[in-house]
Amino acid sequence: MRHLCLVSLFVAAALVAACADVPTQPPSSTAPDLALLGNVRVPIAFSGVTCDSDLVEGTGIAHFHNTSTQDATGDLHITNHTTITGSAVAQQSGATYQVSFEDNLSLSFPESPLTFTEVMHLDLIGQGGAPNLVAQTLAHFTVNANGVLTAAIDKSVVHCPT
């Protein structure tokens, strides 16, 4: 038994010695440093209004995926990708819908300029003859080093059936 302990001790010492001279991780590089901030799915309840002012209430699953990246210059970039899928019912008409929502948000935090861009897309797909509704939104802002808003785009379009 004593012989087995000495052999185990010798093997362990050899492994430690071998690791002392050989890197235990890849060499550092100037490649971006990516971090996953979150990746979750949660049940969600939501409500909205159709083009003819009918209250729509629904439930579904929301998926949030968030990352951050620091590039070689030290600038931080954050992204959020959100999807929601579910079903909804219009309260007055009783119309039913399949719901699909997607939101992509990106933020950049360099020394200057700071940028924020968000693109959203919503589909209410009518079931049994109910009309479809499509909505799209684009928001983009740029702020210079002095904290002054230098560019802004805020555009929303809702396509209502005719």
C-alpha cells in the first residue's frame, strides 16, 4: 500500500511540475472579449390595441438573450435580442391571433460617440378570418462627447388592414 501512495504522489508531482512550464490557457489576443449576460425564457402576459381599438390580451413565452463585447480598443458593445411567441384574444370581437414579436437592441459605449439602435417587429396573425396586423419600429440615437444628441431617428409604422 505504501508503494501505491508513493507512486500516486510521484504522478501528482509530475503533473504539477509539467503545468508549471506550460501555459494552462490560450495566449491572450486582441480578439473581442465576449460575455453572455443572460439567456432566459419566461412566461409573459401582454396587451395591446388593434387598428380598430379592440383590446387584445395574450400570453406567451419571452426569450431574452443579452451579450456584451469589449473590443481591442476597450469600447463596450451590448446587445439584447428578445423574442416573444404566443397567442392573444381581442376582447370586443373575440378574434384570435398568433403573436410573434422580435426586438434587437444594440448599445455602443466608446469614448465618443455613444450610439443606441433598436429595431422591433410585431406580427399579430389573425386566425379564422381575423385581419393581420404588422408593426415595425426603428429608434437610433447618437450622443457626442459633450452629451449632445447629434442624430435621432424614431420611426414607427403600423400596417392596418383596409
